[in-house]
Amino acid sequence: MSTATTERLYWENPRAKTALATVTGHRAGGFTLDRTLYHAALPGYHHDQPPDLGHVLADGHKLKLVKVAWDRGFLVHRTHGPLPPLGAKAQLHLDAQRRERQARAHTAMHLLVTALAESHGTLVEPPRVVGGGEARLHARFREPTKDILPKVLSRAQQLADAREDIVARWAPREDAMKLASHEPVPWRDIMPGEPTLRLVQCGKKSLLPCDAPLCAHTWEVGAMELALVQARSDAVRFGVKVA
């Protein structure tokens, strides 16, 4: 998948709330930009979450974003209102509260994956972030659910409260496989064909491939609480919400 069509400002400056861009094309019912504030999860990283939203001022119209999504290597912005013409200048405005909530939930998800691995849990499917600042995991444990889930949540909270920095970096695929702290998704399934991968270090214990903007520090996650527990005979799906 080619992903070089749009400069992703959410990597360079995830705290930015506004930016200027140029409309570069029309595609899949929306438009593409030369640069964007708005994150949409790359499917190849298997870290699903709802996209960033906000509004775009272009060609005299205020266009409310309804979806940002990848379409065959292009990051497409879909809005209410007319499509701005090619070459139009666009002023981008991010829904910063939504971004912050999702960044906190996504960071919590990384810490939960670490706590899960330390508890000898096994993910049944890739973890994800859902709306409202909630991380969802589906896993198997060696201990009963009622005993292990409080331990996993407590350990993840401990990792969050450790006041560590969160740093992103790029590494060749072979190096990334050696550096990563866990393997929540088989390496062969992560961005197939891409020679380098983006890794995010959340404190000292967690280093995972990820394309999302996260918190700058672990303590920004804040308090976590169980929001969902669906026990099955051999696994449990649980949700953890940030306050």
C-alpha cells in the first residue's frame, strides 16, 4: 500500500489543532489533501479506531467532516457540502477533544496489551479503540476472568502512572521485529510489503507497531475503568474506558 500521497501532520505535530492544505484530488465521494491533521487508522497496523473529525474551510464553504478513511493508498476526506475544487486552499480545524480522548484510549490499549502479556494472556483478535474513549480487547487467560481482569487493569494503571515518555520512531521491518516488546498481531500481517514500520514506545515496557497519534506521556491516560466484560467459555472480551 502506498501511503505517501498525503503529509500526515498528526505524526509530526499531534498537538496541532489547525493547518493549511491544498485540495489535490477527488476520490471515493470525498477529496484528498497534500497534508492533513486528521488521522484514520491504517488497516495494515491492525489498530482500528474511529477517525479524527472536525471541519474544513474551503472555497467559501464550511465543510463538516463525516469520515476520513484510506482508499487504495489515498487518505480521503468526506464532508457534508460540495466538494472543493482541485487546487483550492483549505483551512483544517481538528476536533481536539475527540483526538485527545482517542489518544488516551489508544495509549491505554498499548499498556493493556503489555499488562495482558505479563499475565500470560493471549489476544484472540487485534485490539481496537471504539468511540467514547474505550479500548477493547478479546483474550484468553490461564486464570478465571474474575481473578485476572482486575490484575490486568491494575498493572496497566501502574504503567500509566509511572510518568514515562511516549516516543515514536521508524525502524526497518527486521529490526522492528526484534525490538518490539510483544506480538499482538503476526508480523507477516503488519503492513505487508512495507520495508519500515512505525513503532511507539510507551514507557519502558511497551514498544509496539502503531500508526496512531498517542499521548506524549503515560500519565496523560488518567484513570481507567472496566466498561465491558463479555465472558465466553474459552475467552473474554473486555472494554476499558479512560475517565
